[in-house]
Amino acid sequence: MTGLASFYREKEAYLLGIGFIVFLLALWQCVPLLITLPRGYALFFTTPSRIAATFYRLLVEGQIQDHFYVSVAAFLSGLGIAIAVGLPFGIVMGRSRTLDALSDPYVTALNATPRLVWLPLFILWFGIGIWSKVMIVFVGAVFPLLINTYAGVKNVDRVLVNVVRSFGANEWQVMKVVVLPNSLPYIIVGLRLAIGRAILGVVVGEFFGSSKGLGFMIASAASNYKVDVVFTGVAIFMGLSLILSLSVMNLENSLSRWRPETTKTF
């Protein structure tokens, strides 16, 4: 019993979360048994068991794999470019007053512009293939990461920077010892926001300018009143979002040992 109690205390948050999800799914499954839905509404209603059956059928037919690969390729490409651009640019903006003054108006204006307005232009430039989706994912993901990285760099304690410089540290050593470790929480938050915006970009891009992908599958199923297929696509996106969020949290826990706060007790 002691071992079970210890395990529960360690995993309490996860167990409570999983238990609540199971409860909601069971309640959802029982709705048709508890409530008689009007015929018109019943057409647009489904249950978890029917969604699971639809997911299995589409998986066996190979439809999910085809759409999933297209969506993941656009997501990873767009997010990868956003990280490669947003992270270093945010760091340089935070460290350079000149670049900050030159870039801030454009970054502010572009960040405030709805991402959807870029999609018609990207479709004209790149067609309805994967690159228009990559670009809309990039535009959605780059600004949260860039702005949060910039904020983290700007909020670094100047006293720490001056102390390190007084010992003869160069710019790279200042970045390694002070700036990056203290900016890490901001960068992680920016990455989590960027992942959410990237997934949104995939969905939007495939809704309006694609012939393949999970977003296209959902839009096509909705237009044909295939509620089970719609919920299957939504469930896949939810699962992907959850896995990516947990991965970022684990990355944050691993990198937190690099931060200066973790060394103060030694």
C-alpha cells in the first residue's frame, strides 16, 4: 500500500487528468442512452466508440497515413524554419539597440496582422502544394518565438552581465553564461506558443488551399456531413498537440539544470 500511495503522490496530476478524460468520454458515450436526440440533431452527433471505429477503418484503408504525412511535413518544415529564423533574430534584436530600433516597427506590425490574410498571397506564389502551407506555418510560428526570445534577452539582469564582463568575458561567453540561461523560460514559452500557432497554420492552410492533409480531410468530411471523420481528424490534432506540449515540457525540465538558479545550492 505504501508503494501505491507513493506512486499516486508522484503521478497525481497525470492520474487525475487521465481519470477526468475517461469520465468525460464515458459520459459522452452514454448520451444517446440518456437523451433521445431529435432526428435532425442525431445526424450531427457521434460517440467515442464510433470515432474509434472510424479511425481504425481509415487507418486500415491508409487514408490517415496519407493525410498525416502531408500535414506533419508542412508542420515540421514551417516550424523548423521559424525556429532557425526567430530564435537567433530574437537574440540579436535583444542584444543590439540598432537592430532593435530598425526591426521593432516591422515585427510589431507583422505580428498584429492576421495570419489568414497571407494565405491567398502564398497560394498565388507557391500554388496549392506543400510550400504554401509551410509558409503559413512559418508566419504563424515565427513571431511568438521571436518576441518571447527578444523579451527574455532584454530582461536579463544587467548587473550579471556587467559582472561577467568585468572578468574579461567576450560576447559569446556573456551569451553562454548569462543571457541564454536566463532567457530560457521565455524561449520555452515562445516555443510552446509557436507549436500551437504552427498547428493552427497547418489546419488553416489545408482548409482553404490544399488537396491533401488532415485539415483537408476534416473540411471535406464536414462538407459531406461525415461527423465521425471530422472528430477523427480533430482527435489526431489534439493528440499531436498534447504529445508536442509534453515534449517541450520535458525539454524545459532537462534544460533547467543549465540555468544558474540550479547551481546556487552547490
